[in-house]
Amino acid sequence: MTVRKTIPLPIDLDYLRQVLVELLEIPSPSGRTDHVQQYVGERLSALGIPSTLTRRGALSACLPGPKETGADRAIVVHTDTIGGMVKRLKENGRLELKPIGTHSARFAEGAHVRIFTDDLERVITGQVLPLKASGHRYNDAVDEQGIGWEQVEVRIDEPVEDIAGLRALGIDAGDFVAFLPNPTVTPSGYVKSRHLDDKAGVAAVLTAIKAMVDARVTPAVTAHLLITVTEEIGHGASHGLDPDVAEIVSVDAAVVAPGQQSREDAATLAMGDGVGPFDYHLTRNLAAIAAEHDVDLVRDVFDYYRSDVAAAVEAGAHARVALVGFGVDATHGHERTHLEGLRHLTQLLCLYLQSDLVFPEWDAEPEGDLVDFPSLAVQPASEEGPREGPIGIAPTS
């Protein structure tokens, strides 16, 4: 048997930075993602990789391996972001918002937005403000106002003072409201922007694919790429996965906050989240790959978190699942990450794509005999197995 050598690849950081900023500038709240999917498809096409689109808007591509093995892998990212929708036209000519995805109105206050009406030729701008927005009018009452979506409204950048004026602009309930990202890359490498979740993940995946293409390296096994558009509202990778996929790795934001190990300048391997633990064997295989090649990778566990793979498993995906990420400070708020962390993440993806499956022979079929399962090396148990009673416990007389 030929042993395949896994090597670090040159990472085009200029490409990563350019793609990231361009992705961030494309509004894509869950439910309105056609533009960003076109962009990703064009980026893949430029790398010589064709893609297809599902009825529900997920983009699918494939990096063929050297041979058909009966078991493939998948990398999953999402282009949709948190955002808002017009819930109600207000009598004062402003808009009440319903959030898209889970995020606090605390971080919406002051945000510049775009309102997308049914007229595709017209985009209306505005700003989210608390109901008591004037310090000269309300004094200390500004600080005493509560926090919540019922406590904010969108001020339209048009001369409008009533519902009739809003309707004249073409605005109605159900119109999408996108929060402008305002991306900034600092000289020290920090990236500050709304919607790094998961635009930075998409940029890292595209850059990893470019590194593979530029180096003319073939994946060890066929790798499917799935770009979903409903992760922020819980649907995620509930459809679009190839039935031959045996391993799924989701790429998403990692939580940088007190009590967490994730860092902005490192990649993160999530061991568990709000849904439960990730696959024992796949997570430890990813950790071993990183350690072997000096990828700065930290392990973490998240409490209030779910990802694309949660939706995949809930929909019946018959695969091992894991999640790797880039450290983000102030997730779903005023987000920040670092190019160094994105570099480590991108390199980990390159190394993973060059490596074999955790159990290539076993996973070639969707199921097999228990006695043949090759897990004893990493999760030891009695090779003989139980005869009477649980493993390791002698029967009582």
C-alpha cells in the first residue's frame, strides 16, 4: 500500500483577504442569498471547479479524489448571515424590525442598514435607533430605556413621516433589512466587521481550495463542498449532502469570550456545542493532523451554539461530524478575528483534504459487523467482549 504524504501548502493571504472583504460587502441575510451564492459560484468556476444549486439555494461542488472508494467527505460552510425583516410600518414613518437569526438588539442600535423592496432597482438606506434616541430630549431616560427589538426602530433616509409615505417608497412588511458590515483590516492583521460568521469561513474554504488547485494536489478522497444559506435560522445542511459522505466538517465562527479557549489568532476545534459532542474519532484525528504539522489549534466547547452539521444530523445524515473554526470576539455583535487565525484554519483544511478518512475501509459501507469496528486503538475496550454482564465486570455469583 502506498502511504500518501500530507504536506502544508502555500496559502495566498492576499486572495483570502480580498475574497473575505468582497463577501462581507454582499448583503446576504437568511432568505435573501442569491447574490452571494452567485459570487461563490463564480469564484469556484475561476478555480476550474463546477458547481450546482439546489432548489433551496444551497451550492454544491466537488473535488474528485484519485479513485472511487464508496466513502467521501464534505466541507460545509454558510453564506447567510443574521439580519432583519420589516415587521410593521409605523405611524411615525419608521419601521419595526423582526430579527433574522438569533442576535441582540443591543448590537443593532446605531447600525446602518439597507432595505430591499420588491423594486430590484431601488435600495433604501436607513439606521437602527433606540426609541429614545435624543439625549437633548430624553436626558437620563436614554440610559434607562430597555433592550429589545421592540425598543428599536429603523429611521429611513427619505423624507417620510407616516405609513403612506413608507408605502409610496415601496416598503412593506416582509422586506429584508441588511445590516451593513463596515469591514476593516488593521495593519496588525485584525479583521473587524459584522457577518464574519460565516463569511470568514467561506473565504478560508475558498482559499484552501485555491491552495490545492495551485499546488496541483488531489484530495486523498473525494471532497464535496456544500455552501448553505439557512444556517442562521437552523436549517443549515439539512439537505444537499451526497449520500456517500462519511465525514462532515463544518467551518464556522468559534467563540472568543471569557471562559472559552478559542483565540482570534488560532484555529479552533470544537469538541462539543449546545447540541452535544462531536464525533470522538474525527475530532481527535483533526487534532492529530494539526499537531503533526504545527497548526496552532485550540480545543473548545460551546454552550449556546449550533451549526450546519447539527441540521445535517437531525435530517438523518449518516456520517461522522466535526466543527473547526476561526476565533471571533463578540460573535453576532461587533465581530473581530485575525488573519493569522484564518491562515491556521486554511492550512488545517488543506491538510485534512490531503489525509485519508479516519476509518477508510470501515466507512466504505454505511454499516458493518461490530467485531470489525476498528476503534480499540483510540477508545479501548475488551477485545474479547462481554460474555456475561457489562465489559470489565465479572459476573456475580
